[in-house]
Amino acid sequence: MSRLRLSVFNTQPPHLYFGGVERRIVETGKRMRGEVQTTVYSGTKAGFRKPKEIDGIEIVPCFSTDTLYPLDNWSFNHAASRLVDIEGPDVFEAHAVSGYGFQRKLRKQKSRKPFIHTVHGVLADEYFQALRIGSLSLRGKLANLVLWRLSKQEAECARNANLVVTISNYSLQKLVRFYDVDSSKIRIVPNGVDPQRFKPSEEDTVLKKQIGVGNRPVILFVGRLIPRKGLQYLVEAARVVVRERKDVVFLIVGNGPLRNHLVKSIKTSDLSSNFILFGDANEAVLPAIYNCADIFVLPSIQEGQGIALLEAQSSGKPVVAFNIGGVREALQNQLTGLLTEPNSLDLAETLLRLLADKSLREKMGRRGRDFVSRNLSWDACARKMVEIYRESQQLV
């Protein structure tokens, strides 16, 4: 069978950004290279100006702004629709709202080339979950309005795609509910993890000292500092935890628009000595950061799946998360971690329970690594995606 030529659209360059979408593009692309020749078209963000090849994946810049969100998305779609050749590739794939402009071009020219839309977290669902939080700042309200507008473009792209790929059964249900996508054309392919990179280790005492946690118990969060990650619940839960365990450190790894708000909330709660805001972590040091933790926590109120949950479990760490969305599919409750209701008091009590039981933490850590190694690897994700690319060719 001939090597398939795939063109992928993503606003953010996958070699310079390290979110779940970008991780998936790189990890699947390098594993498919024997069967699939992948070219990724990305916006000119973070200084990306010249084509680059990584692990057999060609990454090509398409003009976009780098400051005025969501103008960056619009400018990228406009540039990609003009730059990308319709005739060369066999299959096109767009992530989130990164390819609607090119899809319109395909339809206008009545091309029969297959177009796959990969949706990670359904934006309309994220919009409604943000409304549920309430008490959004003016900036938060404006960001949510932008999210609603982008969700309309995501819906259009999903409805007009030949196939839609998503990462969990939860996201499939939301695609049907919010976007009226025919469920028969939706394929579920969960994100994965590399168990050879993310694995248990006890050799991270040096990093612990550098971070400043020493031998104190560490509760780790890894992710963007955005409303749906639920960090306000974590700060509220920390007040309760610290009353019983004054030595606990909450290590926050990641950055985002809520950083200043988070810092203010931590200071107001008199928790500055119990929180460390690490900022964005280099990919090379991320496995070691997981190994600094005793517990991994993800207080998100909306998740299609949650790659950080997979990485933490692969690293042998017990996980605590809210009982919502695709999170239910990313861990095994009571076996690899604990699900709790989305409120700060339940979260605090669950964290205290695990902090008090080292044997339970270790048992859950072992089970978690086994669970993701068997079921949620990038190798499995790549194999399924190759099958879907081939299937799409039979539909047109």
C-alpha cells in the first residue's frame, strides 16, 4: 500500500507549543511516518517563520498574528486557504478551529479530497461550563464570547467534514448535542502517553531542592491557567488541606491568562508559603516534575479527556479529579485515582485522604501506570488514525 500524504492544520506550531493538540500531532506523526507523510501547516506564532522538519514531520508556517486572539485564528485560516495545495495531499485534517477556511475552499472548488475534523474539547461545551462558574471578570466574559463565536466555526467544520475524530465518548455526545453532527461519522480515538518517557523514578531529589519543596508532600497541577481548569476550587480546597497539613506544597505548572488572578487569590487566602507557581515547563523536564509529586490533581470542570491525567498515571502517581466529562474515561475511579464532586470541600477531603495513606497512593500509582500503558498509548492512537485516514479515502 502506498504511503499516504496527509496535510494537517493547527494554528499553533506543534514544536513550539505543548498543549494536548500539539502533543498529539507530533506523537502520532512520528509514529505514522512509515505509512503516512505528514505536513503540518501552522501559524507564525512564537517566532515560527521558516519550515522545519521534526521526526519526519514537515512543519510549514502560514501567516498569523501572534497577539490579537482570535485574530490569529482568522488570519491563519485565511493564509492557509491561499497557500495549501488542494491537489498534492490525499487527506486533510484540521484540529479544533484551525482549518475551516481551507474546508470552505475545498467545498467551493467541489473537491472530492477527504477532510477530517479532529475535535478535542467541544468549544460550545466549554462556553456553557464557563457560564456555570459564574462571577467571570470582564476579560473572562469577553473571552467567553469569543469562545462562543469560535464554537460556531467549529460546528460548521464538523458538520461538513467527511469524518469527525474526537477523544472520548463524552466529547462525542457533546458533538451530537451542540453541533448536530451525525454520530455515524464520528470516530473516538483517545489521546495517549509515552510510557517510556513518563515513568516512575526516585531520582528527582535535586529537582525538588531546586523548586524549593524539599521533602514536603507535593500536590501537583499541570495545565493552562484558564477558567475551565477550575483552579479557584483548588485554592479553596487548599485552605482546608493546609489547616490539617501545614507542610503541603501545591505545585502549579503552566501559564495562562488567569495567572495574576491566581496569585492574588493565593495571597488573599494567606497560602503563599504553600503554593509554588512554576510557570511553563520545558518538555524535557516535565517527566521529572511528575516524579516530584505525591498526588496529581486536576480540578477541571470541563475536559474532553486530559492528557496530564495520562502522564501522571504513567508516572505512577495517584490522581484526583472532578467527576465530569471525559475525565471519567481517563482514569479508573477507586483503582488508579479518586473522582470527587465538583466542589472545593469534597476535593479537600479527598486530597487529605490520599495524603494520609501512602500505601493507597502507591497501589493506585502502580495500577495507573498499568492502565494507561495497556489502553492509552500514542502507538495505539497512531494505528487508529492511520485506519481512519484510509477509511476516509473510501468515502469520497
